[in-house]
Amino acid sequence: MSQLKMEGEQLSPSCSNQLEMLNIKEENKALWVRRWGKNRK
């Protein structure tokens, strides 16, 4: 995993940063859904 991450950063730091932000958003969404339930929006 770390190898792929390093390669991504070498290719384009901004792109890898965007991917990290997306991953963080997805994780936060999953935590939020788990905490509050899927029915609440």
C-alpha cells in the first residue's frame, strides 16, 4: 500500500491529495451513517 501511495505522490501530489480527501470523506460518511442511521439525512 505504501509503495502505491509513494508512486501516486511522485506522479501528482495534488491528485494524491484529492484521493486522500475523497477517502477521508467516504470514511466520515460511513462513520456518520453508522452513528445516526441511514434513515436520517
